[in-house]
Amino acid sequence: MAIITISRQMGTGAHQIATDVAKRLKYPLIDDGKIIELAGAYGLSKEEIQWVDEKPPVAINDQDRRYAALLSGIELLLLECCRHGNVVIYGRGAQDLLTGLDNLLRLRFVAPFDIRVETFAEREWLDPDLAKTLIRKSDHQRSGFISYYFERDWNDPLGYDLVFNTCSLTPGSIVESIVAAARDPRLAPADADSLRLLEDKILCKKIETELLRSGSVEYLHFRAVVEKGNVTFSGHVHDEAERQSALSITKGVNGVLRVIDHLQVVEYRRYRSEK
């Protein structure tokens, strides 16, 4: 029950390789199109996905909460797609979102900048200068996304199990290598611990999504840890009403068995207070 995650630089031809790998292994491919197809069930629209997808927030303002809520919804979608294993997740920081699972195969696709520009310009019928601008922007956004949300260097090779330079290898040989790796005996069973960890991640993301979508909980200074349906809150809230609201929302999430409250109420003055 391998879960294959794909991190890629724009212009590496990674999507076609991912498509071919999914066909060879008979795994579903969770890419842009599939995410948009499933989005409605998670309260997401195509426009909202395009707004937040693989991008760090652009400012510290009131929009950040909505931004985080939408991103959390996308992550919940991805996590639930992994429930039964045997799936290819394309982008979205899945290699970091799924950290800790033993049946994870994390792939990375790279190529020299000039080659990526040439490939992308030819594929999309673009002026090379425009292709350069778009690729630089994509690299910056994706790197910032991983750095901001997962506190990791996007280019760190230790974040992946296999790194492919698509300029040096043919797509066919890369596909064969990935198929062989996916059939490695280490990835075959999804043991009970990995399945339980995934369920904990899903429940934690459900809670996070509901809290972010609520209008009564700021959810900036506390965190939830989930283990076997038990939720432990730590950190602080701004008043007793926010604390009670957070507990009430969490208890209403399907799958929550018990809420352990270690939240502290800490009064504060808003950065932009009224004079």
C-alpha cells in the first residue's frame, strides 16, 4: 500500500511521468484535475483552490485566516485520498504533510533552469523570456510554500527518497525506477501504526479546518495533538469564550472521543487597537 508523493520543479515533465507511473501501478493520481473534481465535497471551489494552491500567504492580515482554512481543506482532501494507500499525490507538499508514515515513497524531479525554460516554452508555446519569469515565480512560490507551512528547505535532498534529474534520464527509465521502488517489500504492508497515524492526521486536520472556518476561534496560538481519537489542546486563547468555543467545536467533530484541555486564557491587546 505505497503512497507516492511527487515534488517537482516547473518544466521537468514530472506530470507525464506521474501519469505513466499511476497507469503502470494502477494507482489513482491526485493532481490538479482530481483535486478540483473532489473539491465540492470539502466546501472548496475551483477559484479558491487556485488562490491558495502551493503558495505562501502574501501578507499578514485578516485574509490569512481564510487562506489557512482553504489550505487546510485541501490538505484534508489529500489525507483522505491516502486512506487506502496505493495512490500518487502530485505536489501540495504531500511528502511533508504525510511525514511519519512508513509506506511513503517521496519523489523529487529537478532539471537545469535553462532546460526547464526551453521545455516549458515549447510545451506551452510561450516566449522564452515569459517562460523564464513564470518558472522563477513558480520556484519562488513553491519553495516559500514548503518553507512557510512545513519549515523545511524545498531543495533539501534529505526530504526525498529518490531525486530524478529529468535532463539526464529518459522518462521511460524514470518510470521503471519508480515502479520498482514502489514494489519494494518495505512499502508493501501499511502496518497498524502507519494506518493509525494517518487516521490521527485526518482527525487533526478535520479539527483544524473546523476551527479555522469558525468565526469564534482565532486558532493562532494553540495547537491540537490527536492520538487514537483523543485530542489534547495546548497553548493559549484570548478569552474564556474562545476557549469554550474551541472545545465545543472540537467535541462536535466526528471521531473525537475525548478532549483534554490544557489551554490557558491570556488577555492581550490587539496590534491595531482603537484609540
